[in-house]
Amino acid sequence: MSKTADSSATGNYRVNHLARGRTLRGLGLATCLALLLGLPLLVNEYQQFVVNTMVIYALIAVGFNVVLGYLGQLAFANAAFFGVGAYATGLTMVHLALPLPLALLAAGAAGTVAGIAVALPALRVQGHYLAIFTLAFGELMRWVYVHADAVTFGPSGFNVPRPAALGLLGSPERGKYYLFLAVAIIAIGATVRLLRSRFGRAFVAVRNNERAAASLGVSVARAKIIAFGWSGFLVGVAGGLYALLNGRVTPDSFGLAQLLLNFAIVMIGGLGSVLGSILGAILLTGAPELLRNFAGIEEIVFSLLLIGVLFFMPKGIGGLIAARIPALREPLHRE
Amino acid sequence: MRRTTAIVLGALSFAVQSTGCVNAQETTSSPPIKIGMFAPLTGSAAFAAKVAYGASSVYKDINDHGGINGRKLELVLEDDACDPNKGIAAVKKLTAQDRVFLIHGGWCSNVVLAIKPEIERDNTLPYVVLGAASASISTPVTANIFQPVATTQAVANTMVDFALSRPDVKKVAIISHSDEWGKSHLQPAIDALKAHGLTPVETVYFERGSTDATSQTLKLRAAKPDAVLAVLYPAELAIYLRDAYKYGVRVPTIGTQGASIEDTERRIGIPDAVRDLYIFYPLSQTISSDQFKPWAEIFKKYYPAEPIDTITFIGVGGALAIADVIKRLGPDVTRERFLSEMNKLTNFDSGVQASTMSFSPLDHAGIKSGNMIHLVDGVPTIVSKLSTPKP
Amino acid sequence: MLAQLAISGIVVGSVYALVALGMTILFRATSIVNFGHGEFFMLGAFAIYVLKQGFGWSYPVAIAIAFGLLFLVGVLVERVLIRPLGSAPFLSFAMMTVAFSFLFKGLTRFFYGRDVSMLPPLLNGEPLDFGSVVLFPQDFLVIAGAGATMTIFFLFFEYTQVGKIVQAASQAPRGAALVGINVPAFHSAMWGVAALTGAVAALLIAPSTLVYPDMGGQMLVHAFAAMTLGGFGSLGGAVLGGLSLGIIENLMGGYVSSSLVEISAYLVIMLVLLVRPQGVFGEWRTSRV
């Protein structure tokens, strides 16, 4: 509310400022896009694989941030959404021979269903109750993967067919890259629009004060269902891409270690920052590859980074950028 | 920022490629043979890092003795954290960036099965499994994938044959983990029993991390088995044996590889609880035997801080086989010749493994059986038959 | 079979109850839900292991020092990691506990992850047969140890002056500060006590399992299930919840399927939160977020 008053007071300045910001941002985006499209020419297959992993984690982080950063709900079901998506894509390709685009949509749909399934208890319980509930939900999903052998191929997982179309660009990793990039840009772009719409404002209102939001006519239930559903959709699609990336889906990929990684990315990237999430994903999936020779300290480094962020930059990388580069400030950034 | 990343990555790839060139130019006189290795050096399976250290000790020892046909071996060891995604990244790094001659790696079957399509695609690259046991790695056969360790199939067959080596054993029950490792033993065991016209009288799951096996043990007891196959990790095996003793399930228990029989006894603290325990054993002798002393010294030399254990030796047989095949290639070391020589390996005796190793173009599971180990008067001893019940 | 399943369930359940009680005490005192509580249990086991097996000290000495160490760890966590957060939102505290849980796990994995670490049994001895129920001497020790610890807590909170002050300080920190209670020191002490209960639980369980870096995760989930079942924040509820959970697991395994033992705790959490969030035994307590 204070925000509206603030912007009307300095309206003119804001408009100019925003317009300039938009042009700058447009230019920046175009440059980024050109570089991203040309990237495969600079890297070998291994590096391309790592970059592909980064793209997937950027999508995961943005999806997780919708619930964690914008809606402000401590939900630990992210690894479950990820797994549901990976299984949906892999299994529909194996059992139903679905073509890739449909299999990816299946991942999105499965993720959305899982998201809404978690949103329903979130209407009733909050805070640590929700955290514990979602933790249990994630482990339950893993149990299902392990024990529903007939459908999920049990604990050892299964190989995902490799669509021939991905090999058309020379190496399959390169084909995957352009597919992942396209999906990620569309999905993240849509998320940015959603967050700027009245739905996004409703998420933030719920985060700031649920009761106040309700008294101002925001439907808390609807906001929660949409946020969880959309988060599940994004992370589910990311899971579908992950199935494609690895060519194999196994239950162990979607456990607590995955959750920590997702969590650390969002926290270090910054709660309520899309750009921060993307940067966090690049940093935290890239660093372990660069630090390959220091194996064994990943957990320690991630947890120390998390602690450092909590102490010294609670807004994460996104907050840092917003403070330094006004053109990149995100409208709904956590104040 | 994406720009920065792109620049960093670009610079990185350039740097890597240029150092690659330097290496190639420097060493044209007698280039080392690059061997890539990957294993879980971190994560929940980090205990298996010693499998990689055991095998790399073999290569380091060879280098200290002048290499193979005058050529040194260069080892590149990568971590897979027992995670398919990290494993694929490790393999891609070894092939696309380090350009290794062959890969000797993999402890977690999940990871090896995930990289399998990758290896199949690059069908000139020789890949030798380090320790992963899942039978579906080498069956059906892939031209460039060799598995020089006892597969889950071999382990399960050995366990079942051993259990049935006493004619009065008719009813066999199974207690197993339900994870990948557990189920990859469970199904071959059920199949092996079927081949003898038997079905398990009871199959129960006991999860990793559990602290009590009461409900499982009572179910087993109700089925009145003559022998129990225990597909359990060391901690859970001890818990099960303690509860089996407690609830009076006093029948032979046949365990999969992994657990140390002395540690199991010490942990339970009741000698009688392990009196009827037999554990699959992949090695030719116990590691405290004279035959293994020289090996222990080699490991201590290169990895003084690492504890020595049965699994330290799991990858040694494969390393010795690789070295032997490279030696036979003489000066002309090519991947094609390596693969064809590997296929000709017959009854190779590493001296370390319980049985000899043979490959053929149609069969890349090199080891078909193992030993069983049992405590005789408190001393771990390799036995060939289930002993008759004591009064 | 029913009697045996129930009694064995109580043995295991008493350890769940103890861990849940430690978490509940901390939650009541500080309204923080500690997602790193499993790691106190794990650290307790490692402390005993290192002192007993590494330094070769006797069990009583190793146990006493390990308990002291864990109390210190708890105090340090509060002092170094929690207190500086000040009045940060609930989310930050939860994150911090997640962060230090992985830090502890990573550190122990770094130093001991490649060893197979085990403790000798506390009590050896043949099983004792009571007709339809068989128990090990160790089982009695577990029940007695957990029972004694829990009794001490109840007596402390209900009947001692300090205990009453503690209760006052957790219910109304500002009021307690006004009447001269050192609330920060009290919070430190409660973290210490919470970590200490983890160590006690570790002492009772670890000798019959292995000591490994990931051992805390399962225990955390069981403690959550016990607390949820008994009503979050209720001391008596945590104990009843823990015991019930142990029995539920055994009955599931004995009468339904052994593959369900693993997820009994998860199912309990989800069912209770969906159907009766205040817990089966508890009254509704809104969290002070």
C-alpha cells in the first residue's frame, strides 16, 4: 500500500526512469540472447552438458522462488515437483511413446497437479507445519518411485528414449541446449509476466500479511493455489528436461540432496528475484564443476554460503544487483 | 551476467583446449596412456572411494616400475557422488576434455546405467566397470563395456547354490533392502531359486537406516525357513542378525558381499548370533592372509590415510586385467586393438579375485562366481559348503 | 506376535520420543523448529564414537564428555548462528537450521565419511524370554535411559523453581526479561539441552546401528512425526507421539507389509496435518511466527 503512495508522489520521475530502464533492459536482453545463441560454438561437449544443467536449474530456481520468495511459504516439495516432472516425461515417452513436446507438457501437467496437491494443505496449515508436510510428501513420492516397479521401473530407474531430432545440430547436447533454452526463456518470461500481474501482487500480499491481504479482498486460497500450481508447472517442466538431459531417471535424484541444492540456489540468488535465481543457478551448478578437484566439500561450501547469505546479504545476489544497478531492479522484489 | 558466464566459459574452453595442445606436443616421444576413472569420492557412497584408490594404486605401482612397454599411465580421477547427473558430467569431461584412452570407473550401478547410452554412442571408447555390480550393465552385451567384477547375478547365483548345498535346505526366505542395490540382487536370487524349482517362502523388506527388525524377523520366523538370504548392508545385517537371534530364527543366513564378518560379530557382541552366518566374498583369500600382504603395502604407500578393507580390492582385478591387455598390445596401443584383445581374455587370474576372468564377444560379465566366508573358531575362513547343523 | 510387536515398538518409540521431546523443548522455548535436530543426534553418536574408539576412553568417560560437548555445540549454535539473526522472519531461522544441518553433515562426512564407524554394544547378554515377549538387556537400557531422561525433564519443568522460570520465559519472553530473567542465556541453555537430548538418544541407538553422517535424517522425520502426532509443542504429546509411532511402524510391518515401515512416519505426518493438525493428543497451539 505504501508503495502506491510512494509512486504517485514521484510519478514523473518514475515514468522517465522506468522508460530508460526498459530500453536499457531491452538492449541487455538482446545482447544476452545473441550470446546465449552463440554459446555452443565456444564450448566442448562436456561444457555444453554443464551449461544445459545450468539452464534446467535456472528454471527450477525461478519456479521454487515463486512459492518461497513471492508467496513466502516454506515448502520443501520442490524436489518432489522436479521428480514428478522427470518421471512424467520419461514414463510417457517409454510407456505411451509420446513425442517429446507432449511428454514435456505431461511433465508440466504432473508438476501442476503435484503443486496443487501441496497447495491444498497449505490452505490449512502454514509455517513449519507446511514445511514438515511437504518434506513428508517429497519422501512419499520417492517411496512410490521405488515401490511402484510395474510403472516406474523401481529403484534402479529407467532410460529415457533419445529423440532423434535433438541430434540434428551436430551433437545431441547442442540440440538439447537450444530446446532447453527456448523452454526456459518462454517459461521464465511467462513467470515474469505473471508476477507483474495482479496475481503476482496477490502472492506478495499473502507473503507480507495473509490476514491483511484477505481483508483487502485478495483471495488467499486462490493466490496459493495459483502460485503452487505454477511453481509445480515450472519445476515439473524442468524435471522433464532433466530426464532428457541425463537420459535416465532414478528415484535417488530427487531426495534431500536435490532439495538442498534447490534451496541454496534460491536463497543465494535471492528470495523474490528472478534474475537472482538465474544467477544463483549458474553459480551453484557451475561451481562444483570448476571445483571438481576439491571433491568432498560441496555440502560444506553450500551450507557456509547459505549461512553467509543469511547473515550478510539476506536479499541474496538479486538484492545486491537491485542495489547497484537500478535498471535491473525487479518490481516485486522483496523490500 | 550471462555475458560474463559466456565469456568465462569461452575462456575456460580455450584455455583447456590450448593446454591440451601443449600436452600433445610435449609428449609425442612416449605419450602416456590416459586412463579415466570415476567413483563416488563424496556423498552417501563415499565409503566406496577406496575402490578407486585401490585400483589407482595398481596403476601408480605400474608407473613406479617403469610403466607398460615403456609407456607411463596417466590417471584422471573424477567424482560422481553416486549421482547420475554428476556421473554423466564426469564421463563427458573424461572423453570430451581430457580425451582419455579408456575409462575404468563406476561403483554405483545407477550412475553406470545412466552413462551406458553415452558409452554406447561412442562405441570405440573402451569402458571397464570399476565395481558396479548390476547385471544389466553387461547383459545384454555392449561391444565396449566390460564388467570384470561379480555381477549381482553372479552373487545371487553363488548365494543360492551355497544355501542349497545342504540337501535338507528346502525352504528359503529373503530379507532385502528395497533400494537399487537390494532389488538388483533380489530378482536374480528369486530367479536362481526358481531354476531349482523353489520360490521364497517369505520375502520381507528392511529399509536402510532402520534400527529395529522386529516385524520383519517375526514374519520370517512364521515362515519357518531352512535358510535366509540377507541382501543387507553391514549395519542392517547386524541389526537383523541380532533380532533373528533374539526371536529364535536360528537357521543359516547367507549374506551378500560388503559386510565384514568380524565387524558384524563385534557389533552384535554375541558370538552365537553369527554362528550360522555366511557372507559372499569376492576375493581369493582373506585380506589378512600372506597373499594380500604385498597389496596392502602398495596401498599404504600411495594412500597412507585410507583404511584397507575388502572393498579396497574390488577394482584391483579389473586394473590388472587392463594392464595385462595393454601390455599385450605392444607398441601399437589403439582402442580397436584394446577392445579385441579384451574380448580374447580367457581365464585371467588376477590372484586377487575369487575366480578367474574371461570375456568373449558374446559375454562381457567376466566373473561368474565368488567365495563364501564364515567364522570358524573366530577366524574368517573361506568355505565351500554350508556346514551341517550343529546340535 | 502382537505383544512382541507392541513392546518392540515401545523400545524404538522411546528413542523417537526422546528426540521429539528435545525438539519440543526448543520449540516451546524459542519457537524455532529445528530442521538440524537430526544432526545433533548424529553428532552425539560421532562424539561418543571418536572419544570411545578414537581416543580409546572407557564408555562412562566418553559418554560424559560427549554429553558435555553436545551441550556446548547447542550453545554455540545458538550463540554463533541463531542469535545474530535477531528478529529475522521465521523463514530465515528455518533456513539457518537447514544450513547448519548440512554443515555438520558435510563436516563429519569430510572427516569420517570413508570409514565404517561402529560402537561396541553397551550391554551384552542373552535375550530374556517372557513367554510371548523376548527382550534384550539392551532393550531395557533403552527404555530406562529414555524414560529416565524424560522423567527428569518433566520433574524439572513442573516442580522446580528454575523450571517454572523457564516456562515463564518461553511463554512471555518480554515479561520474563522485565522481571530480570536473562532470556538470551536461557535460549542458549535450551539449545544446549536440545542438543544434549540428541546425544542421549544417540547413545541409546548408535551401539546397535552404525555411526554415519546421514543417520540424522531418518531420526528428524521420526521426531517430526512424533511431534505432529502428539500435537506440536506439547511435551506429553511428543512422548506419546513417539511411542505410538514406534508401535504403528511395527504393526504396519507385522500385519500389513514390510515395505510400509519406511513410510509410516511420512503417512502419519500427512494424515495428521490434513485431518487433525492439532495432533491426536494435543490442543491447538498456533505457532508464534
